[in-house]
Amino acid sequence: MITPKPGSILLGTTRPAELREWYRRALAPAHEGEGAIDLGGFLLVIDQRDDVDTKNNEPGRMILNFHVDDFDAVEAQLRAAGVDWLFPVSDRPNGRFGTFADPDGNYLQIIQLNETHRPRPHA
């Protein structure tokens, strides 16, 4: 059986230039130019859409998670970019979590899992 590997996500918005700049500033400061934003091998495509509201009315329906090795460094980068933190950063039994929102109200998280909760590579 084949398990497809996710390669990109399309983020529809009514204000693509603003959202693109926010994602670049917050998550990919080295990114330049147009086209998809490379988020560590996973591509973020931001597109103008007429079939979406200006704000996500159900932002908890799907949360984009970023697994990080240095939580403090990524948290500092996000704070410097002025992200809107939804909850205080928290230490949980399985790791450290920080939840924030983009300008359209979509939820994102940074997660640093404890060693015992990290997935093991497939043989």
C-alpha cells in the first residue's frame, strides 16, 4: 500500500499580499521572490480566493503544526515578527506547545516533542 507524502498546502485568502508577507516574516525570513514559500520542504501556496471570508470562522478545524528542535529560538523569531499568541506557551507531558494565529485567523502551532514522544523512523 502506498502512503502519499504531503508536499504543499493551498491557503486561500482575500488578501494574499498581506498574508504572504506575514508568513514570510514569521516563518521564512530568508525567503525571497514570488511563488510558494518553502517551509522546510513543505510548500505554502497563498492564493487570492473569492469563496472565503476575510477571517476564518472555524480556525480550530485544522491547525498547521511545526515541529521544532529549538523551541526557544523559534518562539523568539515569532515574537519578533509580532505574532498573535492565542494561549501562553505551555509545557505539557508530551512536549512544549505554542499556539498562534495568522492575520486571517488560521491557527498554527510550534511543538517541540519530548524525546519519548517523537516518532521513530520507519525501518
